[in-house]
Amino acid sequence: MKKKFLAMVAGICLAVAVTSFTGCGSKEGEPSSGSVSKENEEKNPTPTTGKLLSSDKLFSNVDEYIEAQKDQIDEMLKSYEDSGMTMEISSEGETLLYRYIYDDPMEVTQAVLDYFDSSISDYRKQFDSVIAEMERVIDIENPAVELRYENPDGTLIYSCLLTKDGEKPTYGEITTDSESEKFASMQEYVDSQKEIFDETLKQLEGSGMSMKIYAEGNTLVYHYIYDNPVEVSEEDLAEMETTLTGSKEQFQTLIRQLETLIDADDIAIKILYENPDGSEVYSTTITK
């Protein structure tokens, strides 16, 4: 059952990644790289429906909007093959529906539901960007996004409808005691993630450093080792501190998610940079 937690994590990550095909991260007033560009409009012309569109809208309904993004969506979904689920993107009225169907059945526990709730809240700003993009380019009055997670037999695990005014979760029926599903320790969690972590470490090849991910008590450690000795100035350290401070919210999101997965208190994340001889370049520990 603990393996199902890992598939669940992949589901949330996939949801956030796919929403980026709309307006996430763009500056106000500017089209994002995922917004409907002139080039994309020429490749995927707006269908003629006979309906008079508002002068500043590109699409008359959500289906047309999805069709215009088809190439981007298909490309993104390819990168998540073998994630333990299949995915569909469709419309239900004025709602953009992300539907995830797990390959293997997942038992619904309170920890599972808590995890989904926490993740949706943490990524709310990104989903708000999707809704804002829909409102900007589609001729509809009440744009919404729904994330729906199902077992192979169609039974609901979790869904959440997000609108400009808030969010409305719907929970599947709890089938298992949540406490029995948690990892007993940070070390057990790290062991279970070995394949995922190994894939992450491969991405650093040729970057000038190697990396280890391990547990120290209830702390998850990201340990970077430079290939060649580096000397850092006070300005370098200040810049590194500023960079990590900017990412603090993301790390705290991860801590809250780990709390739903691990039966431990005082969970923390440590970032450590060292030279090849083991001398410390920089370190910081992030707590909730």
C-alpha cells in the first residue's frame, strides 16, 4: 500500500505540470510561453461555430481551447508515461477537467485525502493562473478547473473543483485506517523513493557536482558535492541564501506533504553544499 502513496505523489506532480500549458508564470499583461500564440492560432485556427464571440476572446468553449493546446498537451503527457496512471483532459460545461486513473487500485485513507487537500492548497496560485487564462481567452462566464482521481474501476479517490471564488473537494469513501499506511520513519520513506531519487540524481550528471539524498533522523538531506574545490565570497553566500529563501515556500510545502506520509514529528529539510574534501561551503535547515 505504501507504494500507492508514491503513485499519488506522481499524480499531484502531474497535475501541476500539466496546468503549466496555460498561463502559469507569465508577467501580467504578457502572453506566457504556453498561452495561445499567433503561430499556434495559425496551426490550430479557431473553429467557426456560428456564435458571435466577444471581441477579446479566442474560443467559444472549453473544448476549442483544449483542441488548440493539443500538441502541447500530448507532448507533456509523453514525459509522464509509466507514472502509474493514465490521464484525460476534457471539458464538462465551463470546467476544464483533469482526470487521472491509477493503473492499480488505491485504498482511500484519511492520510491520502489529507495529502490531496494539502497539495491542492499549496498549488492554488498555479491553478488560479489556469482559471485566469481561461477567463481571458474563452467566451464563458464561470471558468473552473476540476482535478479528479479515480481507481481503475471508476470509484472516486478524490476530486476538487476550483473556481475564482474557492474550492470544493469531494472525498472517496475511506477504506483503510490511515495510520497503518504511513511510513514509520524518514529512512523508510527515503528507501521507498530510491528509484525516483536515482532518476533525479542522473539529471545532475555533467553539472559540476554530484548529489546524495538521505535521512538524518526526521530530516531529509539534499547533499551536494562539488567536483572541484570552490571558494565562495560573502557575496556568493548572500546570493545563495537569497535564492534558497525564495524557494522556502516550496520546501515548506514539501514538509507538509511529508507530514501526511511519515509517522514522525519535527520533519525538516537540510540543504548542504560541500567541497570534494568534505569542507562545508554552505548549509541551511528548513523547518515548518
